[in-house]
Amino acid sequence: MAKLTRNDVLKLAKLAYLDLSSEEVEQFREELGEILDYVAQLQAVDIGTLEPTSQVTGLTNVTRLDEIIDYGVNRDDLLKNVPYIEAGQIKVKRVLA
Amino acid sequence: MSQWESISAIAKKVQSSVFRAQSLVEQSLRTIEVRSDYRAIIATTDKRARERAAEIDSRITHGERVGRLAGVPFIAKDNFLAFGANTTAASNMLKNFDTPYQASAIERLEAEGAICVAKANLDAFAHGSSTENSDFFTTLNPHDKTRVPGGSSGGSAAAVILDMVPFALGTDTGGSIRLPAAFCGAVGYKPTYGLVSRSGVVAMSSSTDVIGPLTRNVDDAALVLDVIAGRDPLDSTTIERDPESYVHDKLLNIQNKEIGVIKEYMEDGLDSGVKEQIQNSVAKLKKAGAKINEVSLPSLPLALAVYYIICPAEVSSNLSRYDGQRFGYNYKAAKDLDESYIKSRSIGFGTEAKRRIMIGTHVLTSGYYDAYYKRAQIVRTKLINEMNSVFKKVDFLLGPTAPTTAFKIGANIADPLKMYLTDIMTVGANLTGVPAISLPVGSSQGLPVGLQLMAPQRHDRQLLQMAKTTEEVLA
């Protein structure tokens, strides 16, 4: 199961929006294979009817009142790292080439 | 001998005008400068630190309240948002990220008068065990410059041991506070999952990320925790804190306590020098009257495999927000939006971030999801059940923090799996959410050894009292 092909790696890179060099493809093909071999030891575990754990606090549906709270952070602070802004909006490159 | 007294002693002297906050900040900044060759620090927040110190001194002159940590300088790992410098997470992706607001933990420390003086180095995005994955530089171990300080909070641990500050903040996702604490000879505290707000901290693996202090002694760690612990409306995963203080005046009566030595951590692969120090510590605790038995958690050796599925899965999800459009590195020459996303991510992320994104994407892919991710979550349940049942028999668990002492720079960097194995004794606490602490217990061939103690979830107070008692017994 853990043997990956170059095509597998390229497919994953595409899903993850990464453009890998051909050296990176080869490097990750080998390394991911080794890591997946290591984690494959879980396949042999008797899991019976146990349920999966996704969080450990036991908290559920943490809600608060739907009201505006002033945290002392303004819109300009939050937008100051945006590379392109026009009229207070985040500007992105064209979607269709 | 440290130039710093205990945190509570420093704060008391500032409150009573024996010390000036401004002198403490200067002392800290001077030490950072003198010890810059260890590369523990990414940037100082000197301007803001000096302003805050002047303000605290002036408030004292006017007889105003200045807080329990008045004038105490500290360093935050550079994945905490703190004013006064960019927040980089030691990554090229966030190299120019201009801090827009502060982490809740920083806010709470500042409200009690503590002063952030610098941001510490880490493995980029906290992915690593040595700081060698920092996109900027590797921090050197304070005891041996040819060795790593551990990671990912390596800069924070080194900063404390290099005497730059009385305490530093770190984050611990799979051992990132405890491992560098062990490698550098500091106390490193990983609280119960959810006890400290993560608002304003760069997310790594959301089901295991916690925040905690690195200090020189247990009392200091307890005091810092006491200030930062508790519910925060900005982090819905936070839990209620203990109504009582995490700082203890009294030692624990260990005659009534059962301590379980984790069998699986004392077996093959444990360095003989580390084993000797752990056994010495156990012998001393026994002599002091503690009831010590070997206990087994049969699934614990699987924890690392579980972790290296769950963590990359959550990393790949958390790092999907770095698309170059709202913050972080942006590739200027892109022709369209897709190219902008892809190039921004491919240039902005370093090798380890890409590696984890790739693993995480793979284990979450339909077709592999059940075999990897879901199975890992189920084995996680098995591990939690074993942890719960062992804590019915013992009050605390004990073992080493890491299988070895600090390794040489470069020794593991070419072999990611070998690097991941460094976390083998720390990830168990993260997956189960229990609190854990690493205490310095002597050395092996001149390098510090860390002893790890764990307690059931939400037993942070009890664990800190046990740790304080252990510190005393071993002194």
C-alpha cells in the first residue's frame, strides 16, 4: 500500500496546490513511502468496535450570544497584511485566463 | 547560577521599587545581545518592551497596581502574535507578517505586568524536533554548540537556559515544549489540552496543540500557568481552569501517592545514560516514600504512528489558509489566481511544511481516509482508554522525556522518519490530552536528561505539586 509512484506524488501535489520540482517529487516519493510504511503498523491493531476520537475535551456545541464584541482590533489592522487592496476589498488575480 | 531570581521574587521587588522594570528589560536585552551567537532569537521587541517598562515604573511611582508579574521580562516563541515585531513562525511564508493583534496568552501576561522582550526561533510552523527546520537558522544547544536544542520550541528553551529571561512561552503539539526542555535542561510544562487559549497562535495540529511555559523551576512554571490558564471567548476549545492556584506552597505527601513507571518507555532504544538518570530519580522518589510500580500501556508504542497520521492531516488542513491572497508570501508575477495560489505556497513553504501537507493530503484522500485517518483516530481512542484505566491504579505516570540526550546538528535532518522518532515518548500525552512536564534530572556525558511526569486530564494542579516535590526530592 505504501509504495508511491511519481504520478501519485504529482496527484497529491496538485490536490495540495503545490508545484514541486522534479527532485522534490523523487524525494517525497521515497520519504512518504517510508513514513507510510511506518504508520502501516496500525493496520494490524485489533480495533474491535471502538469509535474514532477527534477531540479530547468532551466539549460540545460551544456557543455565544450573536452580538458584536469589540476586541480592540479594527478592520485596517486586519487588512494590513493583504498584498493587493482596492476600495477596502481584497483584490485577487483574474480567475479565468 | 542564574542572574534571575524566581519570578515571584522579581515581581515583588519591582512592586516595592527595589528593582525597576526598565533595568530588568535592559538586563534581558543585554544578555540577548551577548548570547546572540546561539541564535535563539529571531527578533527583539525592544522598543515596545522599553515603553512598557517605563509605563510600569511610572505606575509604581503613582502607587497603581502593576500585577503579579510586574516587570518580569519574557520571550515568546515566534508563533505567538505579539506586538513589537513581525510574527514569522520562523517561516519564509510569514517572514513579513505584521502582527495585527496579540495572542490571548500574551494579553494575559501583559495584564499582570510581564514584558515580552523578544521572539524565539522554532522549526518553521513548529514542524520539527531540533529547530533545524527553521527557514532562517538553527539554534545551538546552550550546553554544546555542535548539538541541537531540541524543538520545536528550541529557541524558547535555549533562551531560558542562556539566562536571557526568567521564562519563555512555547507550544507543544507532539512534544515541542518538553523535548527542548529536556535537551537544554529546562522545566517544560504541557498543560491539559484546552487549558490555555490558543487565540493568536499559529495553528499546527488543532486537536493536540497546547501552550505552556519553559522555566528554570516548577514554581515559575506554575505561576505562568496560573496567569494564562482558563476559558477564553476567543478560543471555543478552552476549558474551565482550576478555581485554586496552580502555585503550591506545600510539598505533596508522596507516601500516599502511587507512581507508575511506564514500561514501554524504559525498554529498547532508550539511551543507557538517560536510563541511568531516570532509574536514579525513581530510586530517590522511592526512598522518599513514594509507592512506585511498573505499569504497561500496550498501545503506547503505536502513539507515534497515530500522531504522524493525525498531525499531518490537521497540518494540511490548517496550512490551506496560506494561499497568498490575504496574508503571507505572495508571488507577484502570477498570471491568474490558480498560479498565484500554487506559486505563493510552493515558494513560501519550506520542505518540512510541504512534506507534512503531502502526507496529510494522502491520508485524507478518499480511498485512504478509512485505512489511515479513521483508523488512527480509533487507535487514539484505544490509547485514551488505556490511559484512563492506568490512572485508576496510579496517580502519576513517570518516564523519560526523550530516548536520547541532544543530538548533533545534522544527525537526523536527512532522515525525516528518524527525526519524527525523537517525539516517541512525548506524543502520547498530546493524543490523550493529559498534562505532562519535563524536569531536568542530571546529565549524561555532560548533556541534560529530562524526566517526564504525567497526570490525568485536568489534574494540572496535582501534577505541578508532584513536580515541585520531585524537584525537591532530587535536589
